[in-house]
Amino acid sequence: MKHRTHFLAIPLALAVLVVTAAEDKYLTVYTPQAAYSIKVVDRNGREYVALLDVLLALGNPRVRVDGDKWKLRFNDTESEFKAGKTKAKVNRKDLHMPAPFVLESSQGFVPLPSLGPVISRLISVRLEFRETARRVFIGATTQFTAELQKTAPPKLVLRFSAPVNPSISTEPGKLRMVFTREPLIANVPAQTFDDKTIKGASFAEHDALAELTIQAGAPLQATFGDQNRTIIIAPVQQVQAQAAPPPEPPAATGPGGWPAQSATAAQGAASPVAHPRATVVIDPGHGGDDRGAALSASLAEKDVTLVWARRLRAALEQKGITAMLLRDGDTSLSSDQRAALANAARPQVFVSLHAGSTGSGVRIYTAHLGETGPRVGSFLPWDTAQAAFLDASRALAGSVAAEMHKHEIPAGTAPVFVRPLNNIAASAVAIEVMPPTADIAGLMTTGYQQSVCAAIAEGIAAVGKNGASGGAR
Amino acid sequence: MTRRVKFLLALLVVAVATMGYYALRLKRQAEKLPSPAADTRPIAPPVAGPTEHVTLYVAYDSDGTLHKRQADIAVPGDPSERARQILRALISIYLDKKSPHPLGAGADVKYVFLVKPNMAIIDTNSAFADHHRSGILVEQLTVASIARTLAANVPGTIRVKILVEGKERETLAGHADLADFYDTAAGDQFPEAE
């Protein structure tokens, strides 16, 4: 009977082996220039990483395969690994690895625990490797402090040593911030506050990311400030919907040629949230469940558009042009909701931001409109509200494209059939940003973002100076 | 247990282990291969029927243009089926390995309904939208290329609507609007190249 059980167990175990699909695992390497993810592979039940993938972003590695030897030249160092051997020579010194070196199709894989010792011998910069969380920090890390301000309502002020851009989600009793690109670490893993609304904060790092969770007794929302160095967590403000206010005369002219910030709040019946009146409304495309395009294994379009939107807001504010974002976190919004929120804010300019991986530079789109519905009194038809502003939108697109060319950034314009452009009662463009080169990671480099956003802001300011009036309102 | 039975049982264990190992290897090999979701072969136009000279507007991702191409394809007499076969000829270009604007494997046009003198409704299959790449330009090029090809070969077509498996869909792959009618008379969207 005992033998029979064993006979049954073998095929069952094999079947489980065959059916079980291993989940992809990644390692995140944070460098002063960028953060990037590398796939962790399984070989003989152990975790390995391709050493060359890690080193490519750190310098100029050159590899030569000589039989079962994998010879690496990196900057001024020389190393040699041998397939199937645990002993290697790294920067001319012996290194013992817990598992043998793997050589496959000229690619060299080292066991994950050896990655820290290997890299620290090849570079002179400070390195910290957190193996359990699969996070490698090269250079400075980002730290934060959490301070509860017992105002009414209470606020939790999180101050970071460098700008951050987490994905934010909420669930009953929690607000969760996930940091995938920031080298965020915490000195204290958890804090408890003597407050019924904001009860505490806990930090965890796992699966190549960091997570900050706020325990709450009421729904919370997060707002960003100080160039994304501060996040303020506070209870969600309930705003009563009001009837749409009558049209207002244009506000006083601000430094950018566009009206300066008005203290009047634009609250439309269709808008669930009150916004201060802004000259430019920026719509970071996608968000929440809608991830947009998968630009790479770890880069979703919704995250890229949010980073760029915040950067564009900062560039506009530097020019004295007030701007607001339609979403400043990982929020789901339908295209009709976006249009309703934007129209309720009654901006002069609407910019919908998207990101793409086909091509390079920037594409600026205006609405592709055909037949327009009849205007009923002072109301515009919803589906073709943009028609009355199309000339102004084309002028704006041309102005932004001209500024791009001045900055030597490739740019083109075209009309497209993309919502919510058609429903916007203002000068409206959709801007699709693409990386400067074929490498998609270039989309997330600060220098490129600043350069493109400065050109967009200049293009908007130039149209403002030449006459901001769009179509009929 | 006789010696013979023991031998047979041992043989069975070895056979099961070998098959298990072989299955594991097959699975790993299959994982390494690119996984086409469906048949990627280009759709062949019908072999029967008279041949007609048609105009196709082929999208090029590299420069964001539509290239006007002439083709001779066999088309049936029924106007709706004729329109469908012209669009299938266009899609077959996009399913080719060297396509300038690749579409997802298995993309196809199921029906074309010429509803009014100026209106066409194109029903595509789920692979057309589900496997489409996401991005403003690539999605818009697909819609513009289909609409302009139809307008060029079915004179008078102004309004075009694309359905997926007979149902309305908000966007093609997150960007291009499919909820409304596409107006071919609203002006040329993309530069045309010969």
C-alpha cells in the first residue's frame, strides 16, 4: 500500500510541476540617473540575474566568452566567471558565490545573493542591496518624515528628501502609496498617531518596490506640493454640488499673457469636486483601472502621464500661468467625467497628456471634427463642443510645435478622433510624449521632461501673448 | 508481489517520470517561443470573381503617414461583401511580418454594412481590437486607414463606424474613439505619401 501511494505521488508531483506557472520576479536598481527593473530568473531552484543587464546602466561593460569562461571588462576593472563554478575573479580578487555561475547564450547569470558583492567590487559608489525586497540602491536614497498636524480636520504631512511620484490607491480604512521608481527607505517601519481619523503609517518593501500605508478611520485623499517633495494626507472634503455660475468676464491679465489666478471657484453641477479657476487644465491620460499602454514591463502609461502632468504644471507656474490637474493620483475617470471637470473649471487651455513608444519626440493633436450639431441658445452640443474653438486649438498646437523645434525636439501635429478633446469648450490639444531615443526609459529622465515641458509652457504662453481668446463661449 | 509485477511497476514509474520530464521540457520550450494568439497568416482575398483595381491607404508608423497603393483583387458583386473584401485586403498587409503598421494576430473584418448612401458600419472581430497596440498615433492610423480606404472605393461614404464583435466599443485600445461616427469629410488627418 505504501509503495502504491508513492507511485501515485510521483505523477501528481510532476503534474503540479508542469501546471504551476512561475510568476515573473523583478529586481529594481536605483541609480542617481534613473531606476530600472531587471527580470529575476530561476535556475535550479535559485534566483539569478543577468549581470550585464545590471551593469549596462552603470558604465560601459564589455563581455568576451571564451569556452565556458565569461570575461567581463567594466570601466577599468577585469573579472572572470566560469560556467558551473561558484568561485570567480571579480576585479582581480577571488569571490565565492553561494551557487554556480550560469552561462546561457553568451549571457552570464549570477546568483541573486552575490549581486551586491559583485557590483560593490566593480564600482566605487556607495551601494546597498536589500536582497529580500530585491532592491539595489546605488548612490543616495530618499528618506521621509511623517508629521501629524492636529488641525481640524487633521493632516499628515509627509516630507521627502527628493521628489516622489507614487501610485496612490485607497481601500476601506487604508490609503496606500506604492513607490516603484524612488529609492525610498524608512528608518522607522511604523508609526502610530493619537488620532481617530489618521491612525498610523507603516512602511514595507517587497517585490522590488516600497509601500507606505496610512491607516485611516475615514476616507483620505493625498495632495502633492513643494515640487512633489511633500504629500499631505487629509480626510476627503465633501463638496455640495451647485448650479453652474453665470459666465464671468475675463480675469486680469497675468505674467504669461493669460488671465492671472482667480479666487472664484468654478463649481459645475456635473463636477463632483470644486476647483479653483485655472488658466490651463492638464489631463493626465488614463489612471486607476485604465493603465493605458504598457510602455515596458514595469512602465504603465498612466504613471508616465501623471509624472509629466506634474512637471508641466510646475513649468507653467514658473511662467506665472495657473494650472490644475484633473487627477493628482491613481484615479479612474471616464472621458465624459474628464470633459465635465475640465469644462466646469472653464480654462483657457486644455492639455490632455499621453505617452507612446512608437517614434521619438512629441506629437500634438487637435480634435478631428466633422459635422457639428446645432447650437441651442448659449449651449454648445456636447459631442462637438470643441468645434467653436478649433481654430484656437490649431493655433495652440502650432505654437507648441514651433517651441519644440526651437528646443530641437522632433514634433508633429495632426487632428485625431480622441476623447475628451471633442467635448472641451476651450483651446484643446492632446500631447503624446515619446522618448528621445529608442530607449523607453528616456521618458522618465528629468532633463528630458523639463526640456519638453518648458517648450509646452512657452508655446502656451506665446499664444496667450498673441491673444488668448478662443471660440465663442 | 511477484518479480514480474515488481518489474512492471518499476517500468511504469520510469515511464511516468520520463513523460513528466518530457512534458516539463516541452512547456519550457513553448514558453521561450513568441506566443501568437491566433493564426497570423494573412487573409487571402477570394479566388473567384472578377478582378478589380482598388485603392488602399496603408498606414506607416515610421512617419505617421498613409501611403496610397493600388491593388488588383478579386471582389464579389454584392456591394457590402465587395467593401469587406477590400478592407480584408488592407488588413492582410497589416498582418504580414514586414508590415509598416502591424496589427494583432487574427485581426479580421467580419461584416460591412452600407446602411445609407453615405454611411458604413464595419464589424471587426475581437482580435482586431483586443490585440491592437495602444497609443494615439497607432490607433488613429488604423481607423483613418480603414475609413479612407472605404471612402476611396465606395464613393459617397462619409460616416464610418467601427464595431467589435457586433458591439459598440468606447476606444480601440485606450485612445482612438470608436463610440462615435468617424467623419471622412472632416479633412485629411494624416499626410498622404505615394
